Amino acid sequence: MDIRGHLDLLLLAVLADAGPVHGYAVIAALRERSQGVFDIPEGTVYPALHKLERAGLVVSRWEQATPRRRRVYELTPDGRVARTAKQREWRGLVRGVQAVIGSATLQGMA
Amino acid sequence: MDIRGHLDLLLLAVLADAGPVHGYAVIAALRERSQGVFDIPEGTVYPALHKLERAGLVVSRWEQATPRRRRVYELTPDGRVARTAKQREWRGLVRGVQAVIGSATLQGMA
DNA sequence: AGCCTATGCCTAGGTTTCCTAGGCATGGAT
DNA sequence: ATCCATGCCTAGGAAACCTAGGCATAGGCT
């Protein structure tokens, strides 16, 4: 499945709901939540997380006391705002697309 | 509004429902159907139509007997198949994204 | 007549986004 | 001892979209 520009929203949503999570777990969470629809490669997720951090939407820290080294990400206040905005954007897109692809059907209905 | 990889679906949908249409009218149709959500620049639409034609999903002809020269596009049988496929893809994406961003809410509900 | 706007087509180039294809290190199971 | 899963990373390419133009003509207005 193709992400098509909505990766940021998905990442922000996972981080918002699941709290501090490391990258690998984000990938797993997306796979599980979407029931396998989204199986996003690491080469996509890690750079995206770095970009979000550069943008100030998340902060990361290296987690101690775990068997392996993990970088744990967490939303910033700006990140929460961005999440809401992206979600609104997403709903707008869905409404728009539905309006276009559903036009024929809608016209056929009373 | 950002199209994010779904332009092909929108174009195919318009051409499928509205029959033979020229490029400028496609832009207008998208704007109207979506109630202004999609106002897609010509620099986006024309190359996209050309790409669809190269892919064999649409055919075009120059329309005669109109005040201005117009290139009119029409879906091919392959185009109709592609439209259905893209629509299915779109629904899959929506389901997936909703599952991810709605997880917190869904978990909170019975 | 001259001008401006809307119609209608087009391309070149840049930016962004994502994926492919690797590399690297370690913990646990066989 | 070996292999797989975990866990991180980058470089480079491909695709998609937009910006920013250019070009031509019809029709309205002054």
C-alpha cells in the first residue's frame, strides 16, 4: 500500500496515541493498527522521523536500560497541533475525493 | 489542497462519469464537484493526462468545430479497469488510515 | 481600433516524498 | 557457532506535484 503523502499524519497519530515509542515499534504499530495494510519500510520511517524532529514536532532520546539501543520519540506541543491540523487536512481530502468519485452515484440518487 | 498521489483516480473518475472532456473542463469539473476543494493547476493536469494517454488509459483527439482548439480525452477499456482498481486502492487507503488515526477512539468505544 | 480577460493548450525545472538497497551492531534461539 | 530478529542508519533514484512561465485566440469593453 502506498502512503502518498500521509506518512506524517500516521506517524504523528501513533506517537500521539501510543506515547513514547521507538522507530521499530512505530513500524510494528502501523502494521498492527492497519491490519497489515501499512507495512512501511525502515528506509521510509526513519528519515521521516528525523524530518519531524528537525521540524520540532517530535523529540527523541536514546533509551537506557533496554537490551538494545533504541531511540525513543515523543510528540512536542507543536507536534500535537500538527497532528490535529493534518487530521483535518486528511478529512478534507477524503471529503473532496468522495465528492468527485461519488458524483455519478450521488447524481443517480434522490 | 494537496492531491497526494490520487490525481489519476480523480481524472479517471471525471472522465468515466462525464464522458469525453477536454483538459480545461476537467479542471473545472474537479473544482465544481469538490466544491472548491480541488483547484488543480494546469501544470499538474495536462502532464497527468499525457501520462494517462501514454499508459493507454485514455485516448485524445483534437476537437473540430469548436471556437477554440481543444483536446478531448476519453477513457479506454483499460482506463475503466484502472479506474475501478484505483478506486479500490483508495478505499483501502482510507480504511487503513482511519484504522490508524481512529485507534485511540475505537479502543475507547465498546 | 486597442486592450484586457477568459479560454485553452503546453513545457521545463525544482521540490518533496517515498522506496530500494544496501550497511552495521547485538541478543537470543538452535 | 550460526542464524534470525531486533534496531538503527544513509545514499541515491524514481515519481508526483507545483511554480512559473510561454503561446494563441475569442469576445467584451472603451
